[in-house]
Amino acid sequence: MKNKKIGIIFFVILIIILVGGYLGIQYVRSKEQETIVDEYVPEEEIAEEQARQTIVSLYFPAKENNQLNPEARLVDIKEIINNPYEKLVELLIEGPKNEKNQKVIPENTKINKTYLEEDCVVLDLSNEFLNYKKEDKKEKDNIINSIVNTLTELSEVNKVKILIEGNQNDEFGEVYSRKN
């Protein structure tokens, strides 16, 4: 009699485990089906122009403390692919979009030529580049660091050399590297 009771209890427990396991599996399967997500459809298609854009960092001094700040710009890759050095310097010449920053390259500066020699970008600029406040040493440093920091964001560039009208100039005669 005692063995019969143990057998019945064992049988009932076995049935409870089997039924519980079956119901548990069915519950998990139904939850999996609920979590299948329909294909994502964007509200608007990504335009070809948007797909061709990249972010570049330009460096401008802050108006309040003259410290160089990076400013992110969205640029069409078609504009930057052939001569990225010229395009980046053009953006510096245009000036910042953020009103907390100030323009650093003197007004009316033109780019005559830009090219890469090994890991050094050579910038040939017009005479207007020399129209900065020469009595303000910090201004010259900001001009140099703005150009160097912007161009050395490109992986192939480590140095910058500045020419004025195709010639070396005493004021900007060095080859400049990025300073941390």
C-alpha cells in the first residue's frame, strides 16, 4: 500500500512536470512570434546627397578666450574628394558657423595652390594672408594652429608648410606640426 501511494505521487508529479514543461514551451514560442519585428520602413528615403556627406573638423578660436575649438561641418564627399586640403582651407577662410567662434584667416585670402609632399601639405596663399594683426603674437599662433589642426585631422597629413605667392616667407617660413 505504501509503495502504491509513492507510485501514484510519483506519477502525478511526473504528469505535472510534463504538462508544465509543455505549457512553458508553448508560452516561450508564442512570445518569440510576438517579438518578430516587421521590416523597418523609414519615414523618408535617404537622399543621394545625404549618403554622400561626411563630417570634418575645423578649428577656430573662441571669441571669449582665444582657445581653439573644433567645429564639426557636414561636407559633400564630391567637394572634398579631389583636393581635401584646398576645401578644408576654403572652409577656414569662410569662417565659423558657430557665433561663439571667430574667423581666423585674414579677409580676402585666396588659395593659389595646395598639394601634398610626403606627409606635408604645402599651402600657397595670396599676399592677403599676411594682413593679420602682427603685434598680436596669439593671432599668428591661432592662424597657424587653426590650419595645422584642421589639416592634420586627415590621416595622411602630419605637417603644413605655408608659401605666399609661391615663395617662402619669413613670417611663415617653418614647417608646422600639430601641438597638443
